[in-house]
Amino acid sequence: MLKISEGEAGSYYTYLSTGCKLCQEGAKMVLFITGICGKNCFYCPISNERKADITFANERLINSDKDILEEAWQMGALGTGITGGEPLLKPEKVLRYIKLLKEEFGKSHHIHLYTALPVDGNLLKKLAFAGLDEMRFHPPVEIWNSNMENYASSIKKAMETGMETGMEIPAIKGANEVSRMANELGCFLNLNELEFSDTNSEQMKVRNYSFQDEISNAVAGSYNIGMEILKTTEKGHLCTSRYKDAVQLRRRLLRIAERSAREFDEITEDGTLIYGVITCNCEKKSAKEMGELLLSSGVPEELFLVEKEEIHIAAWILEDIIMKISSYVKEMYIIERYPFPGGMVVEKIPL
């Protein structure tokens, strides 16, 4: 009888890889290397904007090696998960980035990689030599019930290099065959609760998938399938839709927020930042003049920042001084956004 442990937000496991343990902490940077992929899986959630030959570290578009290192330092990353698209369509770039991260952060910086390809032995050796710690194979759903010999061979070769090795697939019908192969090979299997996205919804509906409820993107029945398969998977992990949002993403945002927040930013329990914004009316007072007015009104200089024709300020202070400055400004509001440059705005409250 397998021992199934309960994780957070509805997740369960009989085994957790090192990569999964670090993801639980929100300590893994997501390195997206190319949105190009030839598999065309019907459940692929990647946005149309990312289906191009581009690279992101978390939400930052990468133009240089420096960008990657800055993002990793900003969040205090203890490791990196390499994904795509299909990252191994760009093997030289993958190898270079693995070496870059290991040289900067040391051997303890854990790196795992997702691939939908049955990788040959030579490339696996190069990846292991560069410092890759963990491989996660994604055999396409079309072959689950037929021929997975190429993937089985790649998994065996990856394990021989010393890399921790497993498979990662959505929890849908037919996944029991992948679980059986994982047990035979002695590798781990991560089952992800299937989710709707803007780009996969039409393909999902054609196949008669439906939403679990009105507040979630999770697919009805996927969780139950995952739990049944987990009961027979010797080294398995069921990762839920709620877990990814409520645990992994939130903790990653908190790590970034704690390292990037300014003196006057309020960090929420979800890892977002709250602060006030004053948009200046240049005909009456420039941003610089508004800054001088704030100082003369007793606002400490560390609790606001002049940004071109805007002033960012502690939200509670802005609420206190509305009446004093309203005649000089164009607009005032409280903003909540994700804690990185250009981060998505969650809420904007006019004052």
C-alpha cells in the first residue's frame, strides 16, 4: 500500500523531486526558452504572444545574459525551471544558460528542464555535464497507449547520467499508461490538473471538457483522475490548479516583493505591491515642485519618489493629504500591481 502524503491547496504526493520541493518554496525562477514547439498538444496553455522564438525569465523579456542574472538575483532564486515551447529546439542556448546560472550561483542552484522530445544520449550527457540536475519528459498524449519506447530509452539514459529523471503530464484519461511506465523505469511522475486557458479553450471544448466550477480554470474530472492514478504511482505528485496559484506563484511573488519593494510600498499577503500615485498637472506644478511641496508639508523623503511627471508615495500618506494637494494635481489613485517592472496592475482605485 503506497503512502500518499497531503500537500497544500489540494495537492498530494507519494514522492517529490528536488525541483518540486523548491517550487513549493516559490524559489524557482521560470526560464522560458523559445515558444516554438512542433508537438501542438491540444491542452497547451501558452499565450499567442509567447508562441515565438523569444526568451523570458519569469515575466521579464530577456535581451542579454545580464537580464537573466538580474531576475534571478531579484527574487533570490535557489533554482531555475527551464521550459517553453520546446527548449531543446535551442540546445546551445539551453546549455549556455545552464552554465551561466551555475557559474553565477554555484552548483547548489538547482536546474530542471521540461522537454517533449525523446532526447538522444549525446545531448543528455552534454546537459548533465553543463550542470542540469533534473529532466522532466512530456510524452505527447497521442502515444500514451501505443509506442513510448523512445521516451523510455531517453529516461533510462538520463538516469544513467545521474540526473533526477521523471515525466510530467496532464491528469487525463490514458495517463495510467504513463504511470505504469514510470513504475517500470523507477522514475517519478508529476500529474498536473488540466486547466483551460485563452489559447486552448476551443480545442478543449471540441473534446467535451468543461469547467470544474465558476471560479476556477480547472477541468471537471481531472483532479479525480489524478488521484486515482496517484494511488498506483510509486513516485508520483498530483499538482492542482489551486496549488500553482495559491502556493507556487504567491510565494514566488513574495520573494520578489520582499527584495524589490521600496520603503513606501506595502506588500500584500499575495506578494503584490500597494502604493499611491499622483499624476501632476504641469500647468500648476511640475513633479519636482510637487516633491518640494510634499517635503515642506512634512512628508519624509524616503516615503515618496518622483517618477517623471508622477509621484509614487505611501498609500496611507496620500489618503491623508488629498485635500492639501488636490488643486495642484491631475489625478490621484491607489494602485496594486505585481512586484516587477511593468508588472500587471491588479487594482486601481481613484481618489
